[in-house]
Amino acid sequence: MKYAVILADGMADYPCSSLGGLTPLAYARTPNLDALARTGLVGEVRTVPPDFPPGSDVANLAVLGYDPRRYYTGRAPLEAASQGIELSPADLALRCNLVTLSPAEEYADRVMLDYSAGEIPTERAGELIAFLQERLGDSHIQFYPGVSYRHLMVWREGPDPDKLKLTPPHDITGQRIGPYLPQGEGAELLRELMVRGAALLASLPRDNTANAIWFWGAGRRPQLPLFRERFGLTGAVVAAVDLIKGIGRLCGMRVPLVPGATGNTRTDYRAKAQAALKELHEGADFVFVHIEAPDEAGHQGDLEEKIRAIESIDRLVVGEILKGLRESFPSWRLLILPDHPTPVVCRTHTSDPVPFLAAGDPPLPGSGEGRPFTEEAAASSSFKLEEGHRLLPWLLGKEAGN
């Protein structure tokens, strides 16, 4: 048996008046999803536990079968694992976005214009992070470049993350940053670094859309049991963003490099599907394919781009992987779902439950109701899970634990 999960980040949404009351998923042309839904099983799952932030870190841990209530320690340390950054138990890792702020005489009066600095190219972003490391870094504060606008700062022997209040920049687009600057233990140093960082970036001769840094997602090193020990399967993770790659590495799964996978809306969808099939052909029992594009479109409030992303996923990822499974493997199971909603009207994540579509050969129990793969249809399904980490064990036919 081969298993594949296709995670369309942020794909779930709310009904849009401009789409006649449909969501982007319901409106998009998705012939492969439609065909699978007719013969498969459509249900609903809550991937974000109550009182947890509705982030991709929490939700993807749950989708991979790890209870966030037990294993979640923050976003940044998961990304650090992807980059091979060693963390001691006392170190604090923080996500460090390159962002675009409006001009203002007082730093706190500036407005968050773009959490991604115009999706700054990775090469240019690396130059800026190296520049900041040279001028702000020391034995305790260290900056590490990532992909596009997504970078890390490690505070060696840093404060308790539970006593530090930080806000994701994509939650405050268009808002004055003052109320959302770091608060709590260690906040004074972080605010100082942000102010100094903005001044340094402004001093560069080249005009930079990336004119500030923003800290969030703080946490300490997590301990995740290996995927093969939990489920008795070898696995691989196909992703572009460090967060998902880091989870994969911490779980002991293979994480191949996929040329053309960017972590934004201009990614090579087919390359991800081909990489996933290659992993299955080379011996992996399980593959997890993460696509960031719908989430990015949601954060940008771009309805048309979100629809395009969903249609590209259907055609170039679902279609390719489904064809490969049917042609090459006598038995298989496929799960397709978002990790959380990223409604275009909100431009940030919500903690609403999400629809999922499961299909296989032989068919899974409960298949064949003919229910469409939409948020509305999933909400009326009799198959609902309140604990997201129990969905994958169900798909795999394993006992659901922690």
C-alpha cells in the first residue's frame, strides 16, 4: 500500500459574494477533485486545537499525526531544523520576516504594508540578512537566511517564549505596528533590534522594498518521535518552505530538493508532483506534498490568484499524482485537504475546521456518497473529527494516539 497526502495550504475559505456565494474551492474548475469526490469520502476535520494559534505549524503537525498539544513548541524551531541550525535546550529561535513598513517619524507609528517585502527574491534577501548579521549579530544574537522573506534569528540562551508576546506580521497588514510590537520578557531587546534593523536597511544605497524586520513564532527545540516508529512506514516530505521541511526532518523523513518549488504563487506545481511520485517509486511508503500558493494568495487578499492556485493544484498536482498512483501501484490511499482556512476577506488564518477528501484503491469505508469537495458539503458530512491528529492514523489504518 502506498499513501499520499496533498496539503493545499490555506485553501479553505468563506463564501464570496463576487462568486455568487461560493467559496474559491467550490467555484474553481477542479475536474480531478470532483471525480475523486464522487467515488471517495468527503469529511471535515478540526486541525487546530482550541486555544492554539491557527498557524501552519500547529495544523501541519496535526495533519501528520502529531498532537500539537503534546509536541508543539513554536514555529521558528521547526524552521531551524530545516536549515540544520543546532539549538540547545536554552536557545530561543524566532522567525524573522523581511517586511515593508510605511515611513513615519516614530517607529511605532509605521504601518505594516507587506509582510513579505514584495516576495523578495531569495538571493537578495540573503544579502540583506548577511548585512544585518554583520552589524547586529554577536555571540548571543544570530541571523540565518531562509527562503524569500522567511528568515530566522536565534537568541542563544534566550528568554522563556511563554512570557513573550509576538504577533505574526500577516495578521496586521494595513495596521499601525505600535500595539503589536514585542511585549514581555526579552521584548526590549527585540524592539531595539527591529528599530536598528530598519535604520540599517534604510542606510543602504539601493532602494529596498524590504525596509524592516519583524520577529514572531518564537520557540524552543522540539522533540518529535520518528514517523517510521509511530506508523511503521518510511516517508518523505515534498515542500518548499522551511517550516514543512523542518517538520519532515524532525520526523526522520526524506526531504528532497525540488527545483522550481518557491513557496509562493509562482511555484512549479508539476515538479512537486513528480518529486512525490519519485519518492514512492524509490521505496517510500508515504509522501506528504505541501503547496503554499493558496495561503499566499489568501494573505494577499487576491481572490483570482487563489482560484488559479486551486485549479493548478487540481491539474498539476492532484491529476499527476493520481495518474501515477493508478498506473504504478496496485493499492493506494490519497488524502487531500488544507491545513487551515486563509479567507481572502480576512487575509489571515482562521481556526475553522476544514474539508478533507480521502480516496483509494481499494475504496475506503464510507466512500461513494457523491458529496462534492467543498466547505459546505464537508460541514454537512457525518464523518467529522474534532482532533486533527487522528485523521492520518485513520487513513493509514493505525491506532490514533498522541
